[in-house]
Amino acid sequence: MIYKNLKLLAQQLNDYLKLNFRLKEDLVHLSAVKLQENSLPSNRVSISVIGLERETGAGITFNRKALSGAASGKTVPSWQVNVNVLIAVIFQEKQYEESLQVFSALTSFLQKNNVISMEETGTSFSLEPVNLSINELSNLWSICGENYYPSIYCRMRVITVDEQEVTDLSYMISKPETDSTIRRR
């Protein structure tokens, strides 16, 4: 589910930027900020996963679901997670102004589309910017192994991870049928 959500975000952002700047080539890629090989163009928007957090506000419940008329199963509790992503506009140094134009359009897209729905599953997730101090930002870019590029650190909120795997199978025990015609002594 996480990959599908990230892919949908990249696709919608890519469509928006291509339309906005009249581009023919894809600009947005799911990729690390720093790449060892030259598999992607240097002028791109990179969406990178930085971390995952479990959302505990909803609590944890074990689900029981009916499997048939006489059987039910217990499933592992689903996880509600938040995915932290870094969206960076990676352009060559000589194209800094162009990168700021793309960054401006990117922030407009995120503000307008703060909730993204997946039609195929009927689920959605929200996007919100996360404030980082200058020290946290410096540490983040050091970890990425790059110099700073115009970027935004966002949280994709409340993505449900649930494989619905049955861990315990229970059968219902029915009551013995009694004959109401039996007399008491």
C-alpha cells in the first residue's frame, strides 16, 4: 500500500508539473536524492522515503471476521502509519532559478492536493508539511549525502497496512437441540 500511495503521489505531481511547464518528459521520480549511477536525469523532482512512524492514536484492535457460517478467524491488528517523505527539486547549479520555479509549483500542488484519494481502493491519505529546524535540516541533507536542494519534508498521514492474514481459526459450537415435548418428572 505504501508503494502504491507513493506512486500515485508521484504520478499526480508529475502530471501537474508537466501541464504547468508544458513538458513532455517525466520530471518526478521515486528515487534517492543521491544516485550512484546516472540512471535518472539531473534535472528532476525526487520523492524519497525518509522514515515510517506508527500512528497510535487510533489504538490497537484485534479483528474477528466471519469466514463461513460456522467459523470465524482472528486477524493481526492493522497498522496505521505515517510515511515521512522528502520531495526535492534537484537541478544543476546553473539552473537555480528554474528549480525555484518548479519548487513553487510543487508547493502549490501540495497545498491544493493535501488529501489524495485512491479510487481503486476507496482509501485516501493526507499530506502535510513538517517543520524542521536548521540543525535537523542540515542533518537530513548530510544523511542524504548531498548539498541542499530546494525541498519540502512532508508526512503522508494515516496509511493502513493490513494484510488480513488469519492467525486463529475458531468454530462455533451450536447448542444441542432440545425436544420441547419431553415432560418433566
